[in-house]
Amino acid sequence: MPTEFGGVKISWLGHDAFRLKDDKTIYIDPYKIKGKETADIILVTHEHFDHLSIDDINKISSKECTIVAARPCANQLGRVRVKEIKYVRPGDELEVDGIKIRAVPAYNITKFREPGRPFHPKDAGGVGYVVTLKGINVYHAGDSDFIPEMKELKVDVFLVPVSGTYVMTAEEAASAANTIMPRLAIPMHYGTIVGSEGDAEQFKKLAKCEVRILTKED
């Protein structure tokens, strides 16, 4: 079920996928979704299949939709029919339909496919997003560890991965939340590829801010 914070309706759609709604409908990393509502804006954090899914984008996109995506996504998004595609690097800021969007770094420092090869290298160009709706800053961390850049963020809502393997563990995610101290944290990145609700519960136990564990919305 969705939750509401500061007039913004937040729905977890499984894995890293969310829908944010105020006057606009914004999807982040749609993956294995039903696609009940058409998007005004779609945000894509990086090019991996469980974040950049053309099939899922096609379920919710239209000729009036704008996609904002990390630059490594360009090769795959060329065949999507939307109003506009904007490619971003960490540090970029833009405004789409009155919605302020800031791309922030997202990368691994402790998760490796083999020694010296992180799953999400810093130089690969993956991002998280800080989206401002109704004066509320919602931070989707993307696929990331607890990285130094997070210490500088001031956000209201923190959408945080908790499953380990490719992203923060529940303990690392709690350390990130306890540093950022958002008004609300919502765990993600579990229950589809790696991790379980137990990771979300462990995160909630350790985090010092308010935590809401959302039920996956169909």
C-alpha cells in the first residue's frame, strides 16, 4: 500500500521501483510493474536490466512523457518513443514540468564482483536522484553503498537499498540513514533479486529516524 508524506503519495512497486505523485506522476526505475498509471516523468538510475527495463517503460510512457536517465542508458533508450530524454551525470540539476531533479552519485565501495571490480563503479556514471515535490525532497539512492557524498545531503524522504550483495546491507543503510537523518526512510531493493523483508525489518530496528516498510503495490 502507498504512503503519504507532505502531500506526496509514495508507492513502492517492488525492488527499486517507486511511483511518486503530486500533480505529476513520476516513476523511478520501473521493473516488473503492472503500469496502471501513465507517467509524466520517468527516472532511470543506471543501465542494469533491473533498473532500465524497456518493457516496463513502454507500459507507462507516452508522447507527453519525459525520461531522465544516467548517461550510460543512452544506447538502450534510443528506441523509446517519448517527448524528450534528458541524460544526466552526477551533480547535474534540472527542472522538468516544474519538478526539480538533482542527480547525485551512486556507486559501490565495498561490493565487488571480483577483487578490484565493484558491481557499480564510481566512473560508470550511475546516479541516485533527489526529487523535489511540494517542497519535499525525496532521495532515491539508486544502487549504492554508503558513500561519502551522502553525508552532505539534506533530504526529507530517503528511499534506501537494504539487501546487501550489490548495495548497502541493512546495517550500512541504517548508518547512512542515521547520518542523513531524513524525516522518513523507506527501505527498498529486496524481495525480487536479493534480500527479503527481514532486511527491511533489520534496517527499521537500527535506524533512528521514522521508517515505513511499504507493501508492494501491484
